[in-house]
Amino acid sequence: MDGDVAAEGRRGRRGRDARRAGRAEADRAPATPYIARKVPLTEVLSAEGLALIEANAETILAEIGVDFRDDAEAIRLWREAGAEVQGERVRLPRGLARHLLKTAPAHFTQHARNPARSVEIGGDNTVFAPVYGPPFVRDLEGGRRYGTIEDFRNFVKLAYVSPHLHHSGGTVCEPVDLPVNKRHLDMVYSHIRYSDKPFMGSVTAASRAADSVRMAELVFGADVVAANTVLVNLINCNSPLVLDGTMLGALRIYAATNQACIVSPFILAGAMSPVTAAGTLAQLLAEAMAGMAFTQLVRPGAPVVFGTFVSAVSMQSGAPTFGSPEGAQMLVAAAQLARRLGVPFRSGGSLTASKMPDAQAAYESANTLQPTVQAGVNFVLHACGWLEGGLCAGYEKFVMDADQLGMAAVYARGIDLGEAAQALDAIREVGPGSHYLGATHTREHFETAFYRSALADNNSVEQWEADGSHDMAARAHALWKRQLAAYEAPPLDPGIDEALQSFMAERKAAEPDSNV
Amino acid sequence: MDGDVAAEGRRGRRGRDARRAGRAEADRAPATPYIARKVPLTEVLSAEGLALIEANAETILAEIGVDFRDDAEAIRLWREAGAEVQGERVRLPRGLARHLLKTAPAHFTQHARNPARSVEIGGDNTVFAPVYGPPFVRDLEGGRRYGTIEDFRNFVKLAYVSPHLHHSGGTVCEPVDLPVNKRHLDMVYSHIRYSDKPFMGSVTAASRAADSVRMAELVFGADVVAANTVLVNLINCNSPLVLDGTMLGALRIYAATNQACIVSPFILAGAMSPVTAAGTLAQLLAEAMAGMAFTQLVRPGAPVVFGTFVSAVSMQSGAPTFGSPEGAQMLVAAAQLARRLGVPFRSGGSLTASKMPDAQAAYESANTLQPTVQAGVNFVLHACGWLEGGLCAGYEKFVMDADQLGMAAVYARGIDLGEAAQALDAIREVGPGSHYLGATHTREHFETAFYRSALADNNSVEQWEADGSHDMAARAHALWKRQLAAYEAPPLDPGIDEALQSFMAERKAAEPDSNV
């Protein structure tokens, strides 16, 4: 279709009712600030297979148990709940974890400071959040380097301007230029100041989790925070079968204040779990159930998410691999296990071991993102920006993945079967041997017809060569630079800003800088 | 895992029975020279939605009709079958096409000259065949250029040596250095001489289809060809709603000799079909049903495949786009329609509009390949090597995609739930807080545990830099060169070779070179 047709389409577009006499299988308009999936789920295990994994997880919990380390309060709570406790080892009688999880909500709202951006986590919904945790950043111009608070702010801004990201995330990169014991303040502040999307709290110490809650109270009001979930927080298990004191401390702060914990076994199969999918699934289910059940001991009804980060190590080098078929199988199976447990599920993303935004990065990321979306993952951390097995956040990769997230959303909305979409009149009008480029139906619908990639080059080879023969990474470099240059911060009440600044100043003055 | 553990594993690997006391959800060993899928299918439309599309397709066939051009015999057969014929326009009363298709087999065997490589097309099976049709080729060293018979042979050899390709394909590239009216002889010969996998016949003229059958008879024996399917052949529709004389001529030759036709609407939605998925699906179903039903008029019981090549044009430039969410939706929905019709289905591949093997090529290819595999496509043309919307066959892209096909096969085999895979003893042995790298179970299973990519770099950034900071395309360049250098032709009976050579010489001498 050439530009003339597009212009003609705009002129000729009649304001007639978008009446839908036919049935609509899916509503194409994104009415929610997250994905409300309309297509059927992809599965990989039968009900019988899932029951086998569940039985094995119960065996692991009952016979082997899970270590709850350096947290006397956790041990006390477990003893009270009827677990068999020896030192830090907690063995859960069959059925106890599943019983405790009956109080966990099937879905919950995470409120954003802009109510239009609040997200519903669980059910048929999918929320995309950016990369989490990399100490390094990379872009085509500056190469690979340690992340700084400026990089952190840049990624928050890029997530804010992307219509395809529903969440601002958490540690979008480590601001290594700030002291470890204080950087959480600047990270949480950056999410609040430079975005109005929902965000994550700090988990690196109980005191930092408490600071996160306090800052949220300054933004939302203490009464709102007491009654609602405004923070989602990543609690990793130390697989195999350990929850450490740092994570337990943060978990207890968040669960007690009704903020959401994502309890995530972090597993490279072959190293932290058996070298098979079935063994890994049983172990990760046991770990997730133990950690999630513990949130319900702290506060029955506290929102909790079944998290899974699972990949395989290379059996040749010991290095983590991503985008593997076994990783996809385990992701889809874990989503099935979470649904049977009745809790929201976190996994997936755009994962890769590649060091640069090349074809390896794209294949591996797509191989993770596709099962993520098709398995109905509810909260997708690392949805964009991942490089190098999570050690590095890539600027070009960030906007390349974001474009893919936009496509995933269109896929998940399903096929419109309304009368206009059925297009029988158009087929009658055009008939055999002609074309649809100038057809009335085409002119009326082309503007919303197909997803428009911001980065794909669909031109002829001649045009592409005339444009400089750039690869996608080069186009992505230009795009994120344009996006940052055009960024405008969302409004923030000056009184709230001041309160946040003075809280941060006070907390920073309270102790010397430290890098632990 | 380091090299020592690997070596130890080999030494320590005991020859104990691979007894499977537990239930196995899937058999991981590839017992067939194609993929026998064990995982559930992905779907995108409900039964109600599919019925709506089917009703619209019947409306199109009955009210609008399909043009069968330049083929008086086709018109005669349709008139006899009860269609309403006006000139070349054939209108099929509701239900006629579906009724005629009752004689089409649900699946069939395509025999290879090496019986161990014969493939089963249909049912739960998936067969991967390489790129088809590009006039240009590209590699990192030689750049983009017209394809030659040497390139053609190279791609046949690369498909032969890859364990992930089940089929040698057809026009892996156009050998532009040979005259159009004779190149089909060298193409078919190359598939026979340089591979022993199943292959495709020529469709560019009825006489060339007949030559393809004759050459197959020289290889398999005329009696074998008469009783079996040894050729699969791509019959494209001229969408919208036209089958032209060239394609009909080839179709009639193949169907009459019991060779398989893939009747494929070739649709860029917005240009050759309505700008919506629902409209496009109804049209492509109508086209496929009309063409497939025609094969049953020629010879009831002839093997036929429901083909679909569907993508969207850019509504900005008119250029074809690939890897789009709408393309994936239409692919999955068409697979559902084919299953309801009870015939094998062809679609998918590793499609991209990118001019080079960059991230765009990989995202788009993965976005096509994943739904292809998950929707249970039976015959996957363009499974590897596609660049530039099909105008160019890429050497690096060929081996990069082939690596992805290997991963897809592992995914499709599903999760092993046998007792050894459940690994409960391993979890007991390791317990909380340790690791699995040296565990007995790991040592016994690591060699077959995870798919090993030939091209992914999973090393540390330091190691990757020490190795030259190569992207995947550079590694792919080295790989295909190594593969071609190591290629050894499969044995071919010298008598058969001589018969083929003399048939070709005779046919070439029979008419002057021509480029039509």
C-alpha cells in the first residue's frame, strides 16, 4: 500500500458506527494497562503428569525439607504451624503447604501512583516488567561498563515511554556508583520520580524493605498502603531448598504490610537442581510452595506470586544457557503447576546468554518470550533489556525487546471475529484475480489492521542499502536515543517529592556509606 | 560443569538397564526421521470461531467462486462434479468441496531413496524442509548475488548433513545460471545425487512435473512410484481466488500419478486478501478447499496437503512483513481449520524480511517457527535459510535456523517423566544448600540432558572477547564452511546415476535453451 492510499484512507474514513453485529472472539482494543489474554493457553504436561510432579514435591517437603536460615522468627512460625523442625531444617507434612496457601489470593491489584496504570496480577492477565539486577550496562556507542544511577534513570524513563511495558520494574540495573547500603533509596525514588507505572521494592535487607514501604507510604498515604498492594518484591530462593535470612527478612516486612512477594526458585538445572526437567520441576515446586506458604504464616491473605527462574547449565562449560527447549518446557509446566495451586505466576522474559544484541540474543529471547506469553505467565520480569545471562542491561536490547512485547500483546488479544473483521463484503467487492489495496474495507481498516514494528526493516534490499545497510541493533540505537531525548517526566506533587527527598536525606545521614 | 566432570561421567557411566519403572509422558529418543509430537497443541480460535470461518469459506465458494484459468480439463471436471461453471469461474455449492475431500488421506508416507529417511506427513508429525524459491543467495564473505547450481548443490548438501532437517526440499535457490526450461532437471538430479532425504518435484510447467516423475521412476522404479508417494509438490494459488494454468497443469500430473500436492494460498494480507485475520482465513480456506478438492477430482485418494503461506503487508510501504503477531494467529488458526478438514497441513518456517542474519531475522524467524511447531504444522517449508522475504537464501541463516529446528524437536518431544528423570534420589542425595554438579544422577545423565546448540555462545564476556567478540552470524559462517568441507555424498547406484544422466541429456537436447 502506498502513501496515497493511506492519505485517501484518512480522508475517506467514514465515522459510521463500529457496529458489531457478528460475534467478537476477542476485543482488540487494549482497554487495560496490561494484557488481558483472550487466546487459549499452551500446555506441555497432562493432568496426570502434573499430579506426579506435585506428589514428588510433597515428598521433597516431607522427607528432605527446606532450610530457613538465620531467621529465628521463621523457625518459630513453622514450629507453630505444625512443621517438623530440626535446627534450620523445616519438613512440611504432606498437604501442609497447599493447605496454608488456601488463604493466598488468586489475583490482586498492584496500584500505581497513576491509577490508570494500576495492574491486575493473576488470572488471565500478563504484566511486563523490564530487566532486573544487572551490574553492567551496554550500548553500541559506550560499550560495556558498570551501571550507574544515570543508567538506572534512563531505563526507568525508557520503560515509562514504552506503551508495551506495564511496569517500571525494580533493579533495572545496579547503580554501582552509589553505596550498597543507600542505593535502594535512589532506586525507589527514581521509579517514583521518573515514572508513574507500578514498581518493585528493595529486598537486599529487611531495613531496606522497610524503607521501600515507607517511601511508598509517602507517595500513596499510609492508610492506602495499609489497605492495598503498591509494591511487588522479588524473593529468590537459594536453590536447592534454602531460603536465606536476607530474603526471609525482606519477605516478612512485605508480607506483614500486605505487599506482594514473588517467591522465586532461581535454578540453573544441572547445578542447582537435577539435570532433568521432571526433577527440576518437583524441586522448584517444593521451594515455591514452602516460601509462599511462609508468607501466609506471616499474614494470612498476603498477596504472593509463584515465581520461577529456570534454565539449564551447559554440560560442557557449566555456563548458564537461555532460550533452550528444556527451559521453555519447564516454564510452561511451572505455569500449569501454579494454576493448579491457584496463585499468580511469575517467570519468563526475554532471556539470552548473548553478549550483544545479535541473532543469538533475538532467537533466545523469542524462545523465552513466546512460551511466556502462551503459557499465560502473569508477571514477566526481565521482559526487556537482558543480555549476557542477566549480567548486563542493554540499551539497544531494551527497545528491541519492547517492540516484541507489543507484538505479544496483539497475539494474546486473539482474532477479532466481528462482522467488519469477517470482511465478506470486501471479498465480494474484490473477487478473483484482483487486489485489496484500494478496496473500501482496506481503506477503512488499514490504520489499525496490523502491528507496526518500530524497528523491523521491511524495505527492498535496494532501499535498505540506500539507507545504510543497518542491522536492527543500529536502528535500535537511534531509537532509544530519540526516546530519551523526547522523554518528559510525569507530574509529581511537589510536596510528595519534598517528603521523599527529606526522608532519603535523613536515612542517608543515619549511617556511613558501606558496600555490603 | 567442567571438563573433568564430563570425563568422569563418561568413565563412571554404568551400563545398567535404562529401566523405566515410572510412567513416561514422552519418549525422548528420536525414533523417527521426523518429529512425532508429544506435547499438546496450541490453538487460537474456539470451535465456534472456526465454524464461523468455515461457513464464510463456503459462502465464498458458493457465491463468489474460484477462477480455474487456462485449463479446459479442469473446467470439464468441475462441471462433471456438479459445480456451477461460467467461463473459468467455478462456484462450488455449499459442502461440495468438503464432500470431495473425504477421499483425501489424513496422512501419507513420502518415501525417500534411503528408506530410513522416509517421512510420515500428517497426524502428530512434523517434517522440516529448507527454504524454497529464492533467486538470490547471500553469505558473509560473498555478499548478495544471484543463485547458481553450485549454490543449489551447497544447500542440498547442508540440508543433508543436518540432523535437524528431515527433507531436502525443492527449489532451495534458483540456479539462475541454467536456462529456465532445463534447470528443473539439474535441481531434481541434485536432490537425488547429493542427498538421500525425500525431495520435491518441479511445478513450473506440466512437462517439468512429468520430468520430475520420470526421474523419480528411474530412482525408485516405475512400479514403486505408481504405488507410492515419492514426490511432494508445491502448488500455489494466485490469491485472491485464482488457480492458474501452470499450477493446474503440474497439479494434474502429480495427482494423477499419486504424488502429493501442497495446495497453498500465497497471501500477503491487505494486498491479496482482506486486511483482517478473519477475512483472510475465510478466503484462504476457500482457496485451499477448492484446490485440494480438485486433486480428488483428478484422482480420488491422491495425497494432498492444505498449504498456507500467509503474512501481512506493511500498511505504510506495501512491503511484506514477517514474524508479525497477526501472521502467527493466522498460521495457528489455519492449522486448526486443516485438522477439522482431516488433511495434513503445511505452513510456517523461519520467515523474515531482514536482509541479513541479524536480530530482526532471528526474532521474526523464531516468531514464525514457534507457532509452527506448537500448532502442529505437518510439513514446514522454509524451515531454514530464508532472508529478505524469501528473495534470498542465506548460508549463515541456513545453519542458524537449523540449530533452532533441533531445539524445536526437543521441545516437541515433551518432558520425560520416567523414574530416572524424576530424580528423587538425586534430590535426596544432594539436599538443601549443596549443588548437583558432581551428583551421581548428574554424571549418569548429563550427556543426553540438554540440547547442545552448535552456535550459541554461552561463555563469560571475558572468554567471548578473547575468542574475538564474534556475533552468531560470524560463528555460523565458520560452521557452514566446516560442514561443506566435511560433506560426503550418500551412495547412489551407478546404474541409476547413469540412467538419470542420460535422461537429462536427452531432455536437454530435445529443445533449445529458453528463459521462460
